[in-house]
Amino acid sequence: MRVCKFGGTSMADSESIKKVVEIVRRDASRKYIVASAPGKRDKADVKITDALYDCYAALDGGDFDSAFDSITQRFMSITEGLSLDLDICAILDEVKASILKERSRDFTASRGEYLSALLLSKALGATFVDVAGLIKFKESGELLLDESLALIRSRLEGVERAVLPGFYGSLPDGKIKTFSRGGSDISGAIVASAVGADAYENWTDVDGFLSADPRVVKSPKLIDYLSYNELRELSYMGAEVLHPEAIYPVRRAGIPIHIKNTFHPSAAGTTIVANARHMSDFGVITGVAGKKGFSIINIEKEMMNSEIGFARRVLSVFESEGICFEHMPSGIDTLSVVVRDEYLSGKLPSLIAALWRATEADSIEVQSGLSLIATVGHNMASHQGTAAKIFKALAERHINVRMIDQGSSELNIIVGVDTFDYEKAIRAIYEQFCQNESEI
Ligand code: ADP
Ligand code: ASP
Ligand code: MG
């Protein structure tokens, strides 16, 4: 028995939804389906989730009616295209009224998945199962995984085929809460774990997990097998094909993930399991991924290395300011903290002031415009010269490396480069290992 999650591009319009229906109907083991909100139909299009965030913004003195029009148009055209016997106007009126009543950002955004799953259930002749009462969060926003698994398991017992909306659940007071963007991948993983599926199929618009972002590297090699840990590293570092938090529920239950292409279902896709090394003819590296939008805070103080508690004082400032950090490279008298720009937004002046107070440093400076690039692979630990190859590739293209970090698992090597070098650096590393086909 399999749980399938269909992403935004798979649900974008009636033509793609027909492909979804065909895929599900082709195999009786595809019993539980998790749907995303309709995504982009072409590059210039707007995802329904983004259009809903615009609706929410318009609640505050904007033109809500015309913002909601784009939602109406999209779902009406899907209903028509699929010839569904459904009073979509009445359903949309109800959704519009509930958004106006709730006035909640998360509730508004969740309606994309709600409507999408409702229409897909009709198209499939399957049961629509709302997740509002099944996926539970604590007041703090933390997922209550065990409670959610038990609720879903008991609700789906005996249900032949069901469609569930992705992306959201509810807080203890019943209010809707969404996961972070791309969160339908997590919903699918939770459902797969709850019903003890044999596989979690994640259907998207690429043939599988690629060894680099296809928008940066032309035709990157497809990864046929990947371990949960490699997936976690690559998706956390920007390979957004799967949400980085989606692995936890399935890894715990030992359920393999299959990444499949809705628009090319015969392609084998990527299989993600606990230990992929024995299953594939692995090269030295498995993949490269990266992210823009980081800053580095450099703290310098003479004799820092002999000052007991220095790092603790620095980190407790980050804790009290409510900011998480990514990396903390250090020298003898310097300590740097790498932070995502979005976490610093509006907080930088008070963070710096608090760091001065706590450390009495000689200098504190902030450099923005940093991008991080991770080269990932289990096999790096058993091959010499991997780091040398990465740095050679970057040096040959005159790319300045501003930070280096290697985890103790030797699963990845992370470098920080100037954001204007980001694409060039990813291509350089990819090509370095790609020149010799067996190395990737
Ligand atoms: P969905 O709407 O199905 O959830 P996403 O847009 O979230 O799909 O993820 C799929 C997209 O991820 C692909 O279209 C591709 O552009 C992008 N992507 C980035 N890095 C990778 C990678 N390493 N492998 C595959 N796709 C990637
Ligand atoms: N629709 C949501 C988003 O665009 C969730 C998802 O597609 O996974 O982020
Ligand atoms: Mg996605």
C-alpha cells in the first residue's frame, strides 16, 4: 500500500490533474493521496498559495474581492476542465466567507490545499478527509507527531481510497496552522507513517532527485538511490524538491520515499532509503546544493581562545534574541557566526549591541551577501582529495571562499561564497566531479 503526494505543478490545472487521476487509478495500492494547492502553470504564473497570501494582505484595507477573483477563476476552470459535478460557486462563496470571518494568515493559505484535495477527491471518486482535526500542533507550533499518527490511523481505517489536503493541521484551540512553505511533503510523510505504507511516493515535475539544481546546472545527473541523511543535507541546503523535515516521520518507520515525475511516470525516479550505498554504483559525491541569503558575523578579541565561556556568552546572546545560526567557524582570536538573513531581519542592531555587551570584543563586523554551497555524499569519507578538488575548482574560476565547514560525519563539505559567485561556484564544483562520470 502506498501513500502519494502530488505537488503544486501536478495539481496546477485540469490537464495535469487528469494525469494525477490516471496515475492513481493505474494502481490499486495507491490508496491515500495528499494534495498540494495548484502551483504555477508556467514561469510567469502565480501559485495559489501566494495568491491566498495576497488575499490575506488585502484584508487590511486592500481590494480583497479582486484578490480572491484569481482563486475563483483557477478553481472554476479546474472544475470545468474535469467536468466535475460540483457546485464550485457555492463552495468558493463558503471559503471566501470563512476567510473573512477567521482573518488568519494560516487559515487563508490553507484553503488552497483544502479546495485542491476536495476537487481531486471528486475526480477520483474517493473520500475527502480533512486533516484539520488529524494533524495536531502544540500551542508553540511544534508538531504533535505521535498524536497525529494515531488520529490519522484511526480515521483512515477501512477507508478504501482517500484524498487529504497537505500543508496544514490545527492548534489546540482548533485554529488552523500551516507548516512552512513546501510543507505538503511533510503531510504526505505523516500520512505514510500513520498507515504504515510500504512506500511514500512524492510526485513532482522532475524525473527525480538531481545531483544539482536543474535551474543552475544544465541536465544534472539523476540520483537513483539516496540515503535519508544525504537527502536531509541536500534538501536543507536548498534542493527544494522535498521539504527537509519530510524525512523524519518516514525514516522512523523505515518507509522508502520515491520521487516520481507526474509528467513522465515511466521514469524510474529516485528511491530514498536508510542506506543507499549498497544499492547504487555511487560516485565520490552524491550531489551539490546551495542557498543564498546568509550573513556572517565576525567577532574578534585578543586572547579569546583562553577566555573560558566566551563561546557560551556569544551563543546565549543569539538565544535571548531568538535567532538560530547555521555554522560557527572559529580561529584563535576570532569566532564567526553564520546566520540566515531572514532571521536577522529587524533584529540586527539589538543583536550587535548585545554581543558588544556580552563579549567586550575588540571588533564585531557583519558581512552580508553570503551564499552557502554543500557538496554531499557518504562516499567522501572513504575518498581522499575531495576537498582539494572542490577548492581547485573554485580557485580556477577565481571564486573567493569566505567560509569552510565540514561536519564530523564527513557527509558534507560546506563552503561560503559571495552571492554573485553562487551559480558559478555550483557549476564549478559539479563540473569538477562530472568530468569523470564515476565521481558523481
Ligand atoms: P512540488 O510543487 O511538486 O512540490 P517543488 O517546486 O517544490 O515541486 O520541487 C520541484 C522543483 O525543485 C523542481 O522543479 C526543480 O526546479 C527544483 N529543484 C531544485 N533542486 C533540485 C534537485 N537537486 N533535484 C530536483 N529538483 C530540484
Ligand atoms: N502550497 C504550499 C506552498 O506553496 C505547500 C506545498 O505546496 O507543499 O508552499
Ligand atoms: Mg514542493
